[in-house]
Amino acid sequence: MSTTSIDSLLHEDRRFPPSPEFAAAAVAQPGIYDEARADRLAFWAARARELHWQTPFTETLDWSNPPFARWFADGTLNVAENCLDRHVAAGIGDRVAIHWEGEPGDSRSITYAELTREVKRAANMLAGLGIGQGDRVAIYLPVIPEAVIAMLAVARLGAIHSVIFGGFSAESIRARVEDADATLVITADGGWRKGKVFPLKGAVDAALAAGETSVKNVLVVRRGENEVDWTDGRDLWWHEQLEGVSDEHEPEGFEAENPLFILYTSGTTGKPKGILHTSGGYLTQAAFTHKNVFDLKPETDVYWCTADVGWITGHSYVVYGPLANGATQVLYEGTPDTPHPGRWWEIIQKYGVSIFYTAPTAIRSFMKLGREIPQSFDLSSLRVLGSVGEPINPEAWVWYREIIGGGTTPVVDTWWQTETGAIMISALPGITVAKPGSAQVPMPGISVDVLDEEGVHVGKEAGGLLVITEPWPSMLRGIWGDPERFRDTYWSKFAHLPNGPLYFAGDGAHLDADGDVQLLGRVDDVMNVSGHRLSTMEIESALVSHPIVAEAAVVGASDETTGQAVVAFVILRAKKAGSVTATEASTMLRQHVAEQIGAIARPREVFVVAELPKTRSGKIMRRLLQDIAEGREIGDTTTLTDVNVVQSIRGTLD
Ligand code: PRX
């Protein structure tokens, strides 16, 4: 998408103010915006002081060496203590922290006191395996309580976790483990998905067998009870290692800027970026946003975020935000439609879920299945609904509110990224008059702008590029091992402006007549498939790694359910082209991408073509391919070397 084409097609007049009762009782009251505007840094310092600091900080922000920010840097805290021991000490140890629901129907409720003990034992065990401050631990687990326990135990020791989504392939695990030089991998034999056990440990074995590795041990949680291969001396059962380990563990205070985790995400090049987050600022903003955006009343609410812990949403709004706030939450292992398409609604009914946070792609799939399914469950406990991951179209927004929310619940559309660590733009449910399809307002204490390519503010009723103009507590602190890439990727686009440095998020946005922000999607070579980021280059690299492929181009084509879908165009190697049919090649290559990256990256379609459209300078014109993939009239071809190429691709597809 070019800036000139960024504009909103949305003419949405429906408005949904909060009810007077909701507004009166809301956690966030209108004065919060004034407080933040009056003194932004004092506002964040006050939020940070709601955490437990072992050594109080005296300096809020050090921005003397941009873009490297330091927040609350002379304070010390223990992140796990803030999520656990603090609540037990405050007398709420008996509150359920996690209602865990396994896909086959097994379940477990864990109180704060129990979770604290489990994390202490796990921390002692990890320390016994040599894990200490700064060490990297890769976590490749299903959504089971041990995933949360492992993350918190790593955090408790001041070590750094790198959670790898359970759907990623051996190749992806290898790249991530290698980039971070992880010394320990925590995995499971398998997990439950769509009524079957899917193996996990095998992928870790394959990843580590592919060459020299920094990994000394693999800890294996028993979940799927499927057969696993075993490497003596390296592999250890989680439950055996915990036997007889003490549940006494003093939380050490670490500097606020002690790294907490690395999470890999797709960028515009083939190599995933290890986004680095640190402790004090991250926890401050995760906890603050969780409480205010979802209007959390921890004594009475039951919260459920459907994200996998392998994504940033799972980090900030399953683990750190809710636990820092002492919330009771649901954690569900499986898929929404197993064993029946009403599983999610059944879970809401079972636990009396009152706050629900999910992605537009899920909402759209439920819309397709029809309202009868949710309407056959009691969803009356719900009082706040959230959306994240991609733009939510107004129809899905309204359906969500009407059918899931009984026509009364506020819906908050939350914009943020792996890099931002926590929610940046969102309505506040007791204050904002909601507009379907719009994230609307920056959070208190957050400053954003929408600029044109030259860096000029676009004004109202105009579109441009979304930037963040001031540092924020949960901002990424860098890309693991690559400070230059950090500068280039996020801070170089508007480096020439006097009011810089500005963070460029990679998204297009539109300001409406009220000055509210509506997000329009990525403007770079990053696709958004079901709310997950995938880079066109990453998938192209996977395709050309197959021996039959000479050249590949990948685009994100709009898709009714997943937002965007991966569509690939490939040229086969002359020698191999004759030996397979286009259909065989397509099937083979879709599978190959799934093996190289993971099933989420599997292209919806792979078209075998004779040529790819290129500019005179040799760049593939993805915009044209996107037009073709979406069946649109072809746009401007004046810079194309050979206009016939497009006609010939069209011919292949007809
Ligand atoms: O394009 C935006 C889109 O998701 C991207 C960030 O992806 P990721 O780092 O995987 O984090 C997803 C969960 C926070 C953004 O650059 N995005 C996320 N939330 C929204 C969104 N686009 C529009 N509206 C949203 N609410």
C-alpha cells in the first residue's frame, strides 16, 4: 500500500457510548487523560509505583541516548514476585489465578498461593540446571499451566525467556535457539489440538540435531503421553526434576532494565527479529493497560484472552498483565471448534467469563457459522469484549457486540505490536464513545501522530503513516544482537525531522473528523494472516530453498476470514519443470513452506508462472501480483519491463 492510496473507505456513523452505570463504576475515569497530559512522566512514574519495587527508582526516563530508552533504571524489582508473592502477601493467595481447560476436557484450577509455590519450585530446579541472570531459555510448549510456570520461573531468576509458538517448525526453532544462544529448551512430549495429540519434542530434537548447538538440556513436560525419542544426558523429564525440590525461593531484585524476554517476529526481511523487552517498564504498562482497557475488577471478574502464550498477546495479556493485577483467568489449550463449534462459548458459560479478548479472524469465523451456536449458551456474564491483531471491520465489531455481548458490552479494539509490548491505542470502555472499526484514541501517557511520507502531520480526515512520538515504558529496547537493525527498522524513516526520533510502526492510519485513529494495515512487506505477522521475504526464502523453485514472489491477498492470506507465485527451474504438474508443484510447495516455517505460513495458493512482473531496476512488483491475486483490475504498469508478463500470469490463473 502506498501512502497516496492510504485513505479510509469507512463511513461509519454508528456510535456506542458506555451506559451511565458502566461509566460510573469504571476503573478508568475521564480525569486520567488530564493527569497524563499534565505530566506524562509523572503519570508513568505513579503507575510504576503501583508495582512492588525492592529498591525504589528515582529517575523515570533516561532518553539521553535515543533510540535506546531506559525507564525507572535505578530501581530494582522481581517480575515474578510482582505477579505472585505480592498477592499472597496481600492475603489473596486463595484466589484462583488460572482456570485451565485442556482440549480433551481435563481441567485444573490453580490459586495464587499454589502458582507461587510451583514457580518457586521450578525456579529452584532451573537454578539447579545452571540457569541464572541473563541466560536464555527457549520455551516450546502448548497452552498448559507449565508454560506460564516456566516463563515466570525464568523471570524469577533474572534469566531471559524466548517463547517459540508451538506451531513453528524445527527450522524455525533452530533459527531462534541459535540467534539467542539458548542453553536450555523447555518443551513437552506433545499437546492437544483438534482432537489429536500433536508432537512437540520431535521438532526440538530435529532442530538440535541439525548441527552444533548451545543447548545443554531439554526439559520435557509430560502432556500428550505420546512416544518420544530420548537423548541421555541432555533430556530430562520436568516432573522428575521437580521431585523433592524445595518450594522456598527468595525473589532477588533485578534492575528495571534487566532483560525479561526475547520474542521473535517477522519483519520485512527473511530473518525474524528477536524483539527484546525488559522488566520494570514492560510490567508497568502491561499491568496498567490490562486493568484500564478491560476495566478489570480483580475481585469479581473472570478474564479470558484466547491468545497462545507463544505470541506477544499471550505474554502481556495472559501472563504478565493479568497476573500482575491479581486477576482470575481462563487458559485454554485447544482450538475453538473441538470437539464442537461452541467450545469457546461453553467455556465462557462454565467459568462465568466476564472479560473476553480475542482476534477479528476468530470473530469472523464464528459469524460465518451463525449466531445460533453462541446463542445456545449463556453468555450473560460477559461485560467487556476486546479485539486485537488486525483491523476489525465494522460488521464484525457490531456482530461481536450484539451476538456475543448481548448488545450491551463495550468492545475495545486495541492496537499494538510485539515491539510496543503493550496496548497503545484503544478506547477506554467507561469513557470513550465507541466507533465500530476504529481503535480511536492513544492510551493516556502515549503520544502518536499520523504523517505523510515527508513527515508532515496529515490533519483530520486524511491518511498517512502511524508514528509514536514519545518513548513509552513497554517499548522494545532493541533487536537481540543487532542494534543497527533496530535503528534502521524503526527509527530511520523520519530521522531527518527536528522533533525526532520518531518510532515508525509500519502501519497506515487514518484520522477521522474527531481526530480519532483508525488503523489501515501494514504498509511494508509484512502480511497479517489471522492476526499473525508473516514476512513476504521469509516465505519467499522458504520457497526458493526447494530444489524445484527458481524464483518466488509472495503477497498477502485479502481473505474474508483470515484478513489476509498468503499467495505465492513461483517460477520452476527449467530442468525440473517438466517432471511435475503445476498442481503437484503447488501441493508440494505449500507443504514445504509449512515444514520450513510452520503451518500458519502455508500459502493458500501457489501459482506456477513463467515470469514475474518486475520494475526496470529488477524489483518484483508485488502490488501488481496482489491485484492479480485479489482479482482486481491491474493498476499502473508504467514502470514494468514487460507488460505482457501480467497478461501471461493472468492467463495461467484463468
Ligand atoms: O498491523 C498491525 C496489526 O498487527 C501488527 C502487529 O503484529 P504483532 O506484533 O504480531 O502483534 C499483534 C498483537 C498485538 C500491527 O503492526 N494490528 C495489531 N492490532 C491491531 C492491528 N491492526 C489494526 N487494529 C488492531 N487493533
